[in-house]
Amino acid sequence: MTFKNSGFYFIALLFLAIAGFWPSYFSKLGDSFSEPASNYTHLHAITMMLWVAMLISQAFLIRYKKYTLHKTIGKFSYVLVPVLAISLALLAHSQITLHEYGVSYDRMYILFLQLSLLAIFIISYVLAIIYKKSPAHHARFMICTSLTLIDPAVARLPLDLPEIPFSYQVWTFALTDIILLVLIFLERKQQHGREVFPIMLAVFLFFQTLNLNWTRSDTWDNFVLWFATLPLT
């Protein structure tokens, strides 16, 4: 299975992200933001948009065999990804309110969701760089970085889904896992790189399971309190 059309998937993902974040972010770009955390929001939005733009451009450069330019642009990710990671950490920190009783459970849950998706993104990216000399592996790991955008984008869409008592993320997690399962099925006869999607499915499932079960633990509570007291924002 080749991914010469992956650029079109990334374009669709871009429109999905814009649709998901339109009410809370893009529709308000013309307004003056009064929240102190707005600069962190802008920084994270810019870095994520740059990442998706890079995925789109890189996919089409490979499609049209512009390999030298692909490698040159790819080096920009060595700067972009650390800035992206820092921007999300700062945004997450700025959104925490420390009450007398500690941090609200909703915020503890969201923080884990943010940091776990960041961890998956970094794992996918680092593996893509490690295997940059193996196009079959490199391309698939880069595709997996984009799958971390599905939850934040889809969760914000005005969808009338049946309510689940413990977490809305069941729907977005399931969608991500189904995409990976479909890719695994389509690649069942692939000779090179087909182990990437099963590996990343295991990574996604690991963090998804923690997200649904571990966010009420004392260990996570202590971590959030420590993180909240850091002088970051």
C-alpha cells in the first residue's frame, strides 16, 4: 500500500480541525482576547497549523518526486516540533486554576488528555526521524502524528452523539483506533513498514486506557498539583 494520496487526507484533516475549532477559536480571531492565556492559545494554534501545512506539503513533494526539497523542508521540523511541544505545555499550564481544594477533576482529566496526545505525537515523530532512511516506515509514522489531531478536532464538532456516563473520548478514541485497524487490514500483505500501524495502535490504546482509568489516581493528582505550581505561565 502506497500513500501517494496522503496529502489529500491531510487537507481533509485541516478542514476538520478548522471546523472543530471554529466556534471556540477561529471565529473569534477578529476579536480582542482579554484572557491572559490567549497568547499561549495563539502560539499553539500557529505551531499546529504549521505542522499540518508541513504534512500536506511534504506529502505532495513526495507525490511529485521533489525529494531534495522534501528533505530541506523536513529539517524545519527539528525546530517546529520542540516549539509545538512547549506551546502545548504552556497552554495546558495556563488553563489550570488552583483552588483551595486543589485542581478540579475536569481540568485534571483534560491535562492528561493534552499531555498523552503530546506524548503520542512525540513518539510518532521521533520514530519517523529514526526511520527517515526507510521511506515505508517514515511515512507511516508521520501519518500517525496526524492521528493525534482527531480527538481535539472531532470532540469540538457539534455532533449529537449518545451520551456516555464516563467519557466523551470513547467516541474519538474509537474513531482513531478504527482508522488504525482499517490501515492494518489494508496493509496485511505489505512487505515493508506494515508493523508501524500495529505498534502505534498499541501506543494509542495504552494512553487511552490510562486516560479513562488513571486520571482519578492519587499519583496523577499529585503530578497535577506539582505541575500547577511550576512557574511556567
